[in-house]
Amino acid sequence: NRLGLLVYAGIGGKTFAYSAVGSTAVQARVGLVVPLLIAAMITFSTMLGAVQERRREIAVFASVGLSPFHVFWLFIAEAMVYAILGGVVGYLVGQGFAFAIVHTHWFAGLNVNFSAGSAILSVSVVMFIVLVSSVVPAWMASRLARPSQVTGFVMPAQAGDEVRLPLPFSFNARDAQAVTAFLAEWLDAH
């Protein structure tokens, strides 16, 4: 009933209308700072955990040729998906709740604002916070995908007509024939 109360007062020959709606709207904006910070920290820790869990996957991305820039944008894209899905689901749940409140009269005297402007602003702010809190974990993932510091190939010393070349992978005796056939074909081509 407090929100629906409208008091009229005459002061100095003028009439004024007083309502609690304006003050509660300002208090609500200030009260959103802490929940938004909590949402930012939750997103930050979730994305940081994703980077830690997917270290091997990031190494595979780097080994198949993805640059650190691409790995960064993969994680930002993942955060965008979380932001969009969270925004849409949150909007639908909020509108469903508001509809239920109005039509079941759970809170008599409470007026629910169905305006699209405030809903879009709220969803946009949350999406922005999700993206901003995902930048540091995405940057950390891109640092994991840095290419090797070795920029050139140095031919090992020869011992007669034999060259010992360590390979960057291992294989068993069963695969030796296939690996040597691949290497022979590659060396013939180059």
C-alpha cells in the first residue's frame, strides 16, 4: 500500500503531489551495486575456472594453429553466449513472475512496471558486466596459447651421413613404419 499512496499538499497557493515511488526507484538503483559486483565476481571465477580446466584444450588449440588472439575471442564468445542466454532466461522468468504477481494479487498495492526500457537496460547492464568480467580470464587463456619462443630451426650436427633429429612427438613400434613413410614423403616434398 505504501507504493500506491499518493499524498497531495497545498503549499503557498500551489498544489504538490508526493509519492514514495521516486524515492524507492533511486534506492533500488543504489541497491543494485552489490548484486552486480557479486555477479561480476561469479562470472570472473567461472571463466577463470574454465581457463584452468581447459589448459590442455588451449594447448591443442595452439598446436593446431590458433593464435592467442583467436583463443582470446573464443573465451569472449563463450562469455557472450552466457550473457545472452542469461539475459533472455532472466527476462522471461522476471516477466513471468511479474505477470503472476499482478494476476494472483500476491502483493496487494504493488504496481509492476512492464516497461521494456527498464528491462532492456537491466539486461544490457548485466551483459556488459559479464563481458567485462570475462576479459581477464580470456587474456589469461590467450597467454597460455602463446607460440614457442623458438623462432627458427637449427639443424643438429651430423655424424658422418647420419643426423639425429628429435621429434616433437612419440610413437610406438607399431606406428614406426607409418611415421617414417610420412617423414620421407614430407622430406621429398621439401
